[in-house]
Amino acid sequence: MDYLALLATAVPLALLTAVLCATLVCLVAILRAHRGDVVTVLLALPAIIAAMLRRKR
């Protein structure tokens, strides 16, 4: 197997693993947080997204 084929296989697997790990960490953090904190963050998400989109432009 040449190096290009190895990279073509390893990079997507590494990215998939990273996304799954990040998802797991976020879910555990949400489950361990107090309910009021989670609700506050979820209610603030539209404002956070709007601020990020304004800053991006």
C-alpha cells in the first residue's frame, strides 16, 4: 500500500473519530450540568450564533 492510499484512509477515519469524541464530550458535559445552566445556554444560542455570524463578515 502506498502512502497516498494510507493517507486517504487514515485522514477521514481520524476526522470521524475526532467528531465522535467531541460529540461524546459535549453530551457528557450537558448531562452532568445543572438543568438551569443548560436551559440558559440553549436560550442564548440564537444570540451567540448571530454574534458569530456578524463577526465573520
